[in-house]
Amino acid sequence: MVRPFEPNTVTVKYQVDGKTYQESYMRNGWDYQKTKVPIRYFIFNPKVSRINTFMGIFAEPLAWWLVFLIASAMLLLTNNAVFSKGTIFILQKKFPWISMEEFFPVPWSYEEEQYGDRPPSRKKKEIKKLER
């Protein structure tokens, strides 16, 4: 560990094949008295490294994925302007693997006396088309 010493980050210098790298990491419980910490890096790209602990290797990347998944769930599972209420996601084994269809219930797309306040379902429309 090298200077600057900060309360929540650790700055580490390490050498690979005669080249020196310097990187900052979250402290994650490392004592201020320690001068050496174990790190892991890619053999093909030594600049990308992490402190060799559970927090450094697994917990931090998992936390970033968790933020992404929570944001995605909020977009997909709540009523919002990004995905309308009638959005259907179709998963396939061939390209495009994920496709999206949107159904916008508009007043002129159905007769109000026939269906009341709710629009007709897609299945009823498809059945009517087949009957004709």
C-alpha cells in the first residue's frame, strides 16, 4: 500500500513483468497498519486487478449487478412511461432472442358499448379475424 492514505480507499502499487501499476480499491476492512495486500489480476491485462478477498472479487461486482437488476425490475414491473401496460416480451432461441410488442388501448380501437371501460383482449380479436 502506498500514499495517499484515505479512510475508505487503499492505493496499491504492484509490479508485473517489470512494469509497475498503481490502482485504488475500497478498503473493505483492511487495517491501516498493513503495508501489503494480496491482489489478483488478469495475465493478459495486468492493469485490471482486484484485492484478493471475497469483497474484492465477488461482492463488489455482485452489488453493481444488483443495482442493474433492481433498476430493470422497476422499469419492467411498474407502470411507467418507458414500457406501457400492454408490453409483451417474447423470448426465442433464434435471433432476435428478445423482441417486444406493445399494445396501446386507444378509444377508437374498440366500441365502448360492447366492451365497457376495458379494451378487448388480443385473443378475441384474433378469433374474430379467423371467423371472417
